[in-house]
Amino acid sequence: MKDLTVTVIQADLKWENPKANLESFSKKISEVKESTDLIILPEMFNTGFTMDAIGNAEEMDGPTMGWMADQAYEQNAAVAGSLIIKEGRAYYNRFIWMHPGGMYQTYDKRHLFSLAGEQDHYTRGEERLKIKYKGWRICPMICYDLRFPVWTRNNGFYDLMIFVANWPDRRSYDWLTLLRSRAIENQSYVIGVNRVGTDNNGHRYNGDSCIIDPGWHQTIWHHEKTEIVHTTTLSASHLFDVRKKLPFLEDKDDYVIL
């Protein structure tokens, strides 16, 4: 397991406009000068957080999946984020992890945001996903999942947990507090990638994308209010050191996440 270099893109999303959003992200990605292993985009990065699933869904062979595959190939890096996917008669808020070689893995959002009626438009996921990438075990989550520590619990499952989100600024304190809590309790790196700007429902987003240390109670990086492309390298040796010196995970209760 070697160090992992991660690029976070915090962006203002154009409402229900995949073409404009993909063009914007293409430009931002092309400006990444450092070599990177992983590029992370926000939740519903090609549309914004819309409840019009029928009008904005794509299938798994659709243009956004093709765009992700092209970007992963060109950058020789994994590209990750969520979008609306139609499968049969169901619609999902689906996290896509696109490997550089074109293979992909998926996670469907488990906790649908009832305050927005998300459960009326989307089908919830049933299983967590563990991605094995460059020696790291990575667990992706989507936005509202952050509030549910049983679902996000690290039972020896992961080294890095990722949350992609459209998390409004009125609850920024919750976002930052919960991200730090997930890192501390699970002795894992945690990355939160949120959007900025205002959507067509009038919800404002402060960004507050951040990268949290696995054990020393530090925020490695945090940015609010404006668009940004930021690259950070996560230390594998530091993660091992934290877990060796403070072996809290060994004292966890023994129960099973279904």
C-alpha cells in the first residue's frame, strides 16, 4: 500500500444541464498539473440535486458514463462521483467509480433524503461497496448517508471513506462536524466533496469540501464558498501509525451491518 494522491473538485453545478457541467469539469480536470490517482466530483455532478429523475436519468451506457471513462483513461486516474441512473423501471442516485481502464464499480445511495422527497423518486441501495485501488480499501457514500454512523461504521472494511454531496449551507456545521466524527471514530481518512452556488430550488451551497486526518483530529484541507480544484497526497504510513498507536478499532462491539 503506497501513498494515494487525490484531486477534489468543488464546483458550481448548472441546473439539469449535463452538457454544460461535463464541459466545465473537462476544463477543470485538464488544468490539473500534478499527477493524481483519483479525481472526485460532487453528488449528481452532471445535473445538480434534482428530483426530476425521469427527465434527467441516463442508462449505464449513457453519455456521462462514456465521459467518465474517457477522463479516467486520459488522466490515468480513477474518476468518481454520483449521477442519476435508470435501470429497468427504477431510478438510482448512483455513485460511479470509474477505473482508468474503463472498468467501473457502483454504489446506490442508501439513505434517501426525505426532506426533499428523494425516496419518492429514487430507489435506495442495499449494500455497501468496498473498492480496492492501489492497495487502498475505499468505501464511497453519498450525502445523507453521513448522518448514519451504523451504516458508515468501519468494521475493518476501509482505509478511506468518501462522501460526495449537495449539502446546503444552512447545515454546514453538521456537515463539518459529522465528517470529523466519521474520521475519528473509524480511524480512517475521510474526504467530503460538496458543491457551491445556488440551485433552482433556491438552496445555497457553501462547499466546505475537506480532507480529514484519520486520527490526530486534524483537518488536512478545507475550502468554502468558491470553486476549487485541489490535490493532496494521503500518507499510508501515517494511517498505519495511527492505528498502531491508538488501536481503538480492536475494541469495537461485535455486530453485523446487513
